[in-house]
Amino acid sequence: MAPRTAQRLLGTALALLAVLYLAWFHDDRHAAAALLVFAVPPLLLAVPCWRGGRRAAFWAGVLALFWFSHGVMSAWAHPERAGFAWGEILLSLMVVGASSWAGLRARFGRAR
């Protein structure tokens, strides 16, 4: 995968994660707080990641560990909302993979 493709995938995954949170928490009692905590960070990181910002990609990878943990906890504790939780798990794994792609490629890629 080309570096530009990984950046685009990362930005897209972050935007989809924000949309998932908007759908998930739209009828929640504490929707404003939930959206502030969950939907705003991926939205703020999506554009710089799409443009190739390495610092934003790093923080997206760090936050993806939190999102992954939240998804696993939610899938286990609330089986009635497991679809949202599994979406969060898959998208957070995409974020980790895409944000780590350049480092993985540098470490395990062929020597030139």
C-alpha cells in the first residue's frame, strides 16, 4: 500500500468512526457529552491525517487503542448494541493499521 493510500484510509476511517458515534449516541440521555468525547476527536484528526500529518496519525493511533477497548467493553456489556460496538472495533483496528503503516513498511519492507 502506498503511503498516500494509507493516509487516505486513515482519514476515511476516522470520518466513518465519527459518523458511527453520531448514529450510536444520537438518542442518548447525555448525547452532547458523548459526542464531545467520542465524535469530536476523530473529526478533528481526520483532516490532518488525510493530508499526511504524522503527528495527527500518531495521536489517532493512540486514541484508537481507547476506541478499541471501548468497543470490546460495549460489545460484552451491551449485546443489544453489539453492531455499533463491532463497527467501532473494526474501524479502530483500521486506524491502528493505517497509522502504523509507514513504520511497519520501514521496519519490514525490502531493503533498497
